[in-house]
Amino acid sequence: MKKLLCAVFFSIIFIASFTAKGYNAAEEHDSVERWERIAWSALEEKYKGASLKDYEYIGRTEINDEETKDVFRVTVNRKGKSFPAHAEVYFHPVTNAIISVQIFPL
């Protein structure tokens, strides 16, 4: 009986850990989509009239407890010239408040 209770207990803990991870992954995906829209708008504003292609999410970096950065890369085609550019979206990881958006060519 004792072994059965232990097995059931650990099974519940095991299943609960997967559910929690799945929720966080979905939440992070929604967060990335939000910052992606903001980055795309900033890129369109900076490079008005240019063709933007090869848009890619590079990744997330936790700067400190109050600042996280998502980085996006895009290829800009303007006046016959093509060059890569980065969009960096800085935000508070708990409140999701935007701190800043930086756009620069590479």
C-alpha cells in the first residue's frame, strides 16, 4: 500500500510539472509575438519605403531582474542595397512594460 501511494504521489508531481512547463511555454510564445509586432512596426518606421524580408527571431536575453531583451533580425532592401538590421525590444519581465526599442543596421 505504501509503495502504491508513493507511486501515485510521484506520478501526480510528474504530470503537474509537464502542465506547468506547457503553460509557461505558451505564455512565452504569446509574449514573443507581442514583441515581434512592436519590433516590426519600429523597423517599418525606421526604414520607410524599404522592403523587409527574412524576418527572424534571434532570441531572448535576461539583462537583470527588471529588464529582458528580445532580438529580431531582418534583411532590408533599400534603393538597390541590401543589408541586415536588428531590432532589440527591452521590456520588464514581470509587468511586460516596454522599456525601449532599438533599431540598428549591422
